[in-house]
Amino acid sequence: MSTEQNKSNKPVKDMSGYIARNEDRASDRHPHWRGKVRIEGKEYLLALWEKDDNSNLMSLSATDPEKLAKKLNNQQNQNQNNNPSNQSYNQNTNQNQNNNNNLNLGDGSPGDPFGDLFGSLPGD
């Protein structure tokens, strides 16, 4: 069973995880809570939204960070390809694709592909 330490020194063990209030919530689209869970050795990002209808229900999303990175990169590439003034992108497509292989997912650093969706995760 593999474990990984988050900054609060709580291990993320297989079949467990954590969730914490999103203090950086900037819009209604951002989750109220964020976290991580490890299932069968694979880590997923968690996002949880509180419902406003007094039903005590919450909406939960679990996202594979690798698939999310590919989706965000594809969207970014499409946006850049559709912009004819962005010739430097078109000339450096291979370099950009190589750089995408070196993404540090969910670290909250500048250029973090999850920053707009999740911000920096608590405990990271």
C-alpha cells in the first residue's frame, strides 16, 4: 500500500483521502470544497459543491488529473491554433507538446493547468 505525504503530514493512503473548504473560491463555478482521494493506487482530484436549496445535498466530482491535463491542453491548443496572430505557437508545436509531458499536476504554481478549476489544493 503506497502512501504520499501532503503538507499537513497526513498520509494519503490507498482507499482514503481528504477534503477541505476552498478558501480561494472566486466564483459560483468553483467548488466549495476540494481534496484528493487515492483509489487502487490512482490519485483523483475531488470537488464538492454545496446546494443552495436547503436540501442538505452536495454535488461531488472526482477527476483523473492526467485526463484533465490532456483536456485542458487540447482546449488550449485549439484556442491557440484558432488565433492566426499566434504564429510562435504554430512554429513551436513540438516543443509545447514535449513541455506538456512535464506538467506538475495540481501544484498551484504559475502555469498550473488546474489553477482555474481547483486553485491550490489544501494540504498541497
